[in-house]
Amino acid sequence: MAAPNARGGSSASPGSGARVELSGWGWKHSGRDTHALRGVDLTLEPGERVLLLGASGAGKSTLLHSLAGLTGEDAAISGDHEGSLLVDGEPANRSRGGVGLVSQDPETQLVMARAGDDVAFGLENLGVDPELIWPRVEASLDEVGFPYGLRHSTGALSGGEKQRLVIAGALAMRPRLLLLDEPTANLDPAGAELVRALLARLLAETEATLVLVEHRVAEVVELVDRVVVVEPGGGVIADGTPGAVFAEHGRSLAAQGVWIPGNEPEPGLPPAPGGAPLVEAVDVSARTPFQVGVRAAPRRVVLEDVNVAPAAGTATALTGPNGAGKSTLLTMLAGLGKPYRGRVLPRGPLAQADRRPLVRWPARRLARHVGTVFQHAEDQFVTPTVRDELRFAPLRAGMGEHATDAWVGELMERLRLTRLADVHPYTLSGGEKRRLSVATALSSGPSHAPDVLVLDEPTFGQDTRTWTELVELLGALRAEGRAVVMATHDQLLLRHLTDVRVRVADGRAVQYDQGSGKRAASDAVREGKA
């Protein structure tokens, strides 16, 4: 989204890219003791296409938000700044009309109840001729592959569908400065490729200046002509063409966790022992949420007669297109959503604790046996600091103070959260929030960890170091006999930590043995149903 400046638009000529100048610029979030970035000296010429790199938590999203005019006096994000940041010669918070931003969390950018209205919102704020608005809205939705009509409820969208909608809104405004923060992170592979192809075409046709944040560098490097690397609490540490930066700094950047092409992480994982099912979805069907309003779309079936049984000592991955129902199925497997038809039943040790369907379990019992990581990390934070968030579960599980502090300290160290121990979880970066949300699911400790771990995109926003730590933590729990169930588009995660793959599409869920590509010979898949 964007808002017009005082003159109702751009100070640059139509179609031209914006010029960006940062001199000695720094930013410190409210409540933080250290700067997110400091001493940044950087100039972007109109039309340049820049890939912004750095380890998780290096301040990349902060810089994009500042370029979009969201920081500073009377802005959405409070804190202290130093130095200057200018877009076309003006402070960024006075030149927002020509800036389009796609942030890490699309949820924060949706402002309207219906999809078409949300895309039109920015155009109306810019004073675009009303006769031109809706053709541009429809064209933008079509370009990003948005699968629904203009009146579809934004509240009924999956995370990936929300991301497509936000991208459509940004592109419809034809910005002079386009800021993209991991724009394909929540998209299925086909959707991600569609968006990258769209960006390549738009950049070839326009003179817009682009600043792109993306951890998986190899997928986007052909879109850019310049790479800028920033360090946590500091400034620019590398700047040049992709080839020059990777040739000169590739080894040191890889050591800092930057995803350098050809340097993929190799986690050390113990073998999966396998075991009997711990939870089973039996003939489960699910419908879209009820929508309010006279023009609300009727409810429709998202999943129909799904049968899947995650087993102890295995990692099960749910894959498939955006909006297919992966998160819905995860929610039901976690006992947090009630199926329209069918049941999700405990098996093995869980059935010994309570034989009722999981959705009927008391909250305390469910939390003891099933750990959940939501797609929207903030939904599960309940305390004012990172340390307290991690102490909450082990103390409730009966772990002593000394043991709790030792385990929490180890988790924070492994997931690089130690320096953020006293920070409010809501102020973390997207990658830091994801690490904290996974850590909270594991925070009861190895001996008290839930029998089943249900995770929605657990590796989102991670650098190579934190990605490896997350995967190794989950691999260790799998080796101890826990069942790991995750929805993911991360191909590297699928390669390293997946024993069973369940493809969710067209209302069905078909299970395959990982590596063989063949349908699993399992009662979890019933011909004609799953």
C-alpha cells in the first residue's frame, strides 16, 4: 500500500524511477537498546534493481519500511533515527505516493473486506481516474494469478493468496520505487515462478527502481543488476554487481548465513526411526469460513474425505497450491479446528491420555501433547518478552527454574535470539518471529516436548544458519519418536526433513513416500477418497 504525498503524487516524471539517497542513516526501534541499522551510506539511481542481502535480523525489512515512509515522526513505526533518507530529494514519509511496498507479512497490508476493493484502495488514494481504476484492478489480479473474483472476502484467503493480493495492489499503482520483502515466500512453486516472471516483464517495460529482499538468492539474482549487503546494527558491508559481490565476499557472506548460490546448508540429521500413528484424520471434510454480508460468497468445501495418519518418528510434509487447504488440515490435526465432517482422533500414547477427538480435548491437555506453530506467528505470543515467551511452557509443564533457564538459554543461543531476550515479540523481524514461534513449541524441553508438532511454514524468513538450527532441532525430536507435521513450500526442507509427503489439492490429500514419488501403501490413503 501507499499514500499520496501532499501534492497528490510523484515529484518525478511519470514512468521514471525514483532516486534514493541515504547518508549516515540509522534507525533504532522503540524499546531497543541497539540500532537495527546505523551509518548507512547508499545511493540508488533511478531504474536500478537492487537485491538487499543480510543475515536474518540484519535490518533489511526495517530499511524497506523506512524507504516506504513508515518510520519517523508521526509514522506507523516508532523509534529514533539519525542521518538522512531521501526519496527524490524529499524525506521518505513525504514522498509515499510513488512507492509500492509488499511486506513480509501480507496480513498487515490488507485494509478492505473484499479483494477488488483492497487493490483499488491505493489507486483511489492516488487520485487515479475512476474509469481507469477497475480495469487496472482486474489486470493486476489476473497478472498475479489471483484465483477469485473482485468480491471475494480477504478474510477467507490463505496466506499465499493474501500475498498475491498484496502484490497485485502494489503493482496496480505503477510505483516509481517498488519495495519487495520476500514477495514469493508464501507462494507455491508455480505461483512464485509466475510472480518472478511478472516482475521480470514489468521491470523490462518500466523504469521503476526496485529494492528486493529475498533469502533464496539463486531464484531472483537474474532480476537484479546490483547487490547491497547490510550487517546487523551497522551499515553497508558489500555493494556491487552480483558477480563481483559473490566472487569477493561469497565465503564471508555464507559464513554469516547469507544464501549464496551454490552454498546450500547441509544439516546433520539422525535417521527417522518411524513408528505407529499418533493422530489420524478419518474421512475429514472442511468448509470455508462463514462470511458476513448480503454479498458474501456461499460456503464451499475445501477438503473432502481426507484420511492421513502422521506417525511417531516421522516427518510428514503437506504440499500443494495456495488455498488448497494445507493450513486448514494442519489446524484440524492440531485439534484447533472442527471438521465439517469426519473426526481427528488420537492414536497410541495420545489415545491413552484421552480417547475423544482432539477438538474436544481440554486446552491444557492438548498443549501438553500437541505443539503448534501458526502461519501468523503473532497469534501465539502471550508474554511481553522473548525470554518470558520461552519460559512460559516449561514452567507450566513442571520444569524447575534452573532447568528452565538452562534450556531456554540453549534455545535462544541456537536460534540466535539471545540478544533479543528482553525484546517484545511483536517487534521482531519476520524471520525472528518465526524462530521464536518454533522455539515456543519446543520450549517444554526434550523430555517434555509434545508428542506431535504441527508447523505452518517453519523455515520462513531464515538465513542458512538459523535454517540449519531449526531443521536440526526438528530432526532431533523426530529421532526421539515425535511426529512432525508441516505445511511448506521449502524445497530444501522437503529434501532433508521429509519422510512422507501429502499433496493437498482439489479438495483431496494424496500421500506419497518421500523419495519414491509413489503413492504410499498405507491405510492413511484410501482409493477414491484421499
